[in-house]
Amino acid sequence: MVRRHELSDAQWQRLAPLLPPQCPATGRPAKDHRTVVNAILWRLRTGAPWRDLPERYGPWQTVYSRFRRWQQAGVWDRVLAALQAEGDAAGKLDWALHFVDGTTVRAHQHAAGAKKGAVIRRSAAPAAAWRRRSISAPRAAASRSRAC
């Protein structure tokens, strides 16, 4: 029985090959990818905190860590690109149709009330003050080296 926020068998068959391979059965067995993806979908669709994840999905820390690890490794971006390419090849996408939602396009709190026609002059000092000072590699590169 498929629950409300979970993937059907057909959806899982399309998604499974796009995910990283399941870890080998050495040491502690890894949580099944399908269970973790269903848990992530439940959390994203309900908007509940990670700690409120239902027990049927296992520990919330496991689900959260895999979500973040895949996010940092670019797994979600690759999944989206692959599904878009598949839909485009099948002629199911209309690239001329775009939506902009006010929940994702936000104005700065000071954007309201500016005088019309006013010239805004920006200084280069704030950008120079916030330049990156670290020479270490980003964390995403380190997470890509892990197999699981």
C-alpha cells in the first residue's frame, strides 16, 4: 500500500537508477534508499521539522544526513536534470511556460519606500570586506569522494 507522500512503484523504478549505489553489506547496513527518499518527501511535503519524522522511516538523523550529503554532492541536481531530459525527449515539457512564485522571489526589506528616480551609488568597500579568506577546498568536494 502506497502512503500519501510516498513514491509509487513506477515512480521508484524511474528514480532508483539515478541515485548513488547502495553501500555494500559491510559493517552497519545502510538504510534502504527508497525508505530514505520517502522520508525526505514526507518532510518536504508536510513542512514538519526533521525531528518530527514518523518512526516508520527510521532515525531522523539518518534521513537528514543522507539528504544533506546528496545535496552537497549534487545528486538532487543530477536527478532533476536527468528527469527533465527524459521528459523533454518524450515531448512532455513545455519550455515556453514559466512560473514565478512570490514565495521564491523576495525583495529586500528596504526595497519598499524608495523614492522614484533616485540614484543609488554603491561602494566597493563592502564587497572587498567580505571576500573569501579561506584557501581550503569546499566541503562538497570532500563529500564527493565518499562512496556512500
